[in-house]
Amino acid sequence: MESPNNRLEKDESSSGNEEIDKFIKETIDENNCNYYYYYYYNHPLFLEWVPYERFENINQIGEGGFAKVYSATWSDGKIKYAKQDDGKWKKIGSEPMKIALKRIKGSHNMPPEYLNEDTTYLKFYGLTKDPNTKEFMMIMELADQGNLRNVLSKDFKNILWKDKLYILNNIIRDLKNLHKLGYIHKDFHSGNILQTCNSNNKTNISYVSDFGLSRPINEKNSDNKIYGVLPYIAPEVLNGEPYTTSSDIYSFGVVMAELSTGRPPFYERKHSLSLALEICNGFRPEFGKGTPEIYKKLAYRCMSANPKQRPTANELHTLLYYLYYCIFDIENFPYSEDDFQEKFGHEIEEIKLKFKKADEEIKNISTLYKNNSDAIYTSRAFKFNNLPKPIDSTIILSYLDDDNYRESIEHDSQLNNLDVLNISINS
């Protein structure tokens, strides 16, 4: 009977990094196997160390601030195993497959803690190493539809509100799982939301990727630098506060706005100190024409200047689940209409009508735009000094009308004297 770790044991080469080799071997433990495959296909997917020469037709298809991504053919393909009644594992097949290789910049001595990609539903198969640069490369599922930004640019007019809510349910599920494991993403934006086509029903599946900046919730940033794409960075982080799970939720709210317009946030502005100042003073991305108010209110909650007022990923997952199934799949909704009204304060039929009207407006939303030459949507480092304490705009306050929320804002405002600020902006 072949063991799942035979490939690693038979191959005399290794990663050259004892910690990485240990990390790979530990995934062979059935308790650490890839959850996505075990749950959906009833057999686990073990991580592997794969010699670089086992890949063919390697072509660069993308580049971010911290990695380059390539498409390639893996000549061996992933091995799948099934556990037999006697407790032993049986190989059930492998074949060549198209995959993505993500070369991580400066990863010559990469710690295994970097490898958080497998902690959500992303298909992560193993590791290899670029023989020229000596940098590690992650072997991953090829996102055949690109990222969410690509999809919105190409096909926005055909993405109805049912599809938008389905996408949001997918990605908040991943974010919830990441937070549940004790991690913060820290670089959440539409370029890191990958899209792949479900071969069974031809629908796009969305999942969160690129956890290169993610860190345990209780771990502080040692260099005090801010990393990310400026329009998605929470105002308190711009202001020097540490990243938290609420910072990820702010970024999620920006993605909600982006889904409604089809355009990247603040595309017309220079991504510099001046924009950081505006964000701290309550400036937020616009919403598309006809966006339902219930949706805008939820997004504005996510983008509140007060991190304590933002919903958790778990709460968002519940609310978006309710919205999707109540409006578009009521026959499979396991709760009552009273539950919906309790959560949203509206009748289901009333909300259905609003989303139906919103669908009719999509064709009237222009997706033509020209980026400012200094609007940069790849992750990079920032460091701002003397930004004002974040506040909410009057527009956001008009949506967030909860009495307790208003009281906390008024109290914070008394502590925030904007008149003493003297910030010089050269942009």
C-alpha cells in the first residue's frame, strides 16, 4: 500500500529548509489535511514538495507587490488518496494539470508561518523553488477567471445582484475562517479575490488569496509600516494603529462598494498623503446607481471610522446569507420571514423589489473610467505622520442611525480637535 508521503520520501531533494520540510510532512497527518478537499470530495489533499523540473510551459500571468504569478503544467498533477476501512490510505489517481505558481519575492528563508493560504478554501497543493532566484513558489489552483477586478472590468453588465451577493458570501466565508483561526489578512482588496469557474454549474466561485501579509491577531507589526492598496486600508491603520480583524472588515466594505459600481475605488485620485487625509476625514468610495439602501447601510457599517462599530466577519456572513437566500433562493431558506424582518427591519417582498429594481439599473451604470497615473492597485509600503483621528462623514452618520453608535461618535468627536491640525500636503 503506497503511503501519502512516498513522493517526498522517494525524492532525495527537499526544500533546503528544515522548517518547510517539516511543515509539508505534517500535512500528511489526517488531522491537518486540506479541509476543502476532505469536506467536499471525501478524500484529503496532502501538500507536496515538487522539483521545479516537474513543471512545463511556465508563463508569467500576473505580478503584485510581493509576488509574481505564473501559469504552468504540472506533469505529475496532484495525488489524491482515500482512506480505506482498514485505516490505510489508497492512491486513487493523478494526471497532468494546469496550475498557478506564485513566486514569493525575497522568500529564500521563508518561515512556514507565511503559508496561511491553506487555512481557508483556497486549493494549495504544495511548494517548489525557482532554481535561478532560489525563491520559493507556491503551487496553487489556477484561477481561470482571474481576480474580481478583472471580472468586474470585463463583465460588469452581466453581474446581477444575485451574483454580487453570492460573491460576497464566498469571500466573507473565507475571511471568517481566517479570523476564526486567529489571523488577520492585512491586504484585502479585489485583486486578491480570485475567480474560478465551477465546471458543474458554470458559476464563478470566489475565494480570498494572497495571505503573504497575514499575521496572528496578537502579533504586532515590528517595523510600523503600513502595507497594502491605499483605498482599501482602514483609516485607523493609516493613523498608526495596529491591524485588527476590524481592519479587514473595512476593506470588505470597500469591496462591497466596488461591486456596486464596477470601478476600482478612488481611481481618479492620486494614491498619496492627500487621499489618506481624506479617508481619515470620512471620505468613502461611491456606490452605483440604484444600489439598495439596505446594502449601502451594511457597507457603511463596515467602513465606519470606529472599528468597534463594524460587524464581525461572522455577523456579516450571517447577514449576507440571509439576504441571498431570502431574496433569490427562498425555497431553500431554512428560517422564517419573521427572522428576516428581525434582522433587517423590512419585509422580504419589499427588499426583493428593491434588488429587482437595482438589477434594472445595472445597464445604466457606466464602467468607463481612466485611472489617475498615480492610482496604484498593487500592494506597497506607506508611512504617514500626523494624520487626524478618523471620523465619519455626515453621509455615513445618516446611515448609521443607531443611538448607541451616535453616542460613541459624539464622545469620540469631543476628544478630536481638528482645528489643531497643521498638515502640509504636497500632492
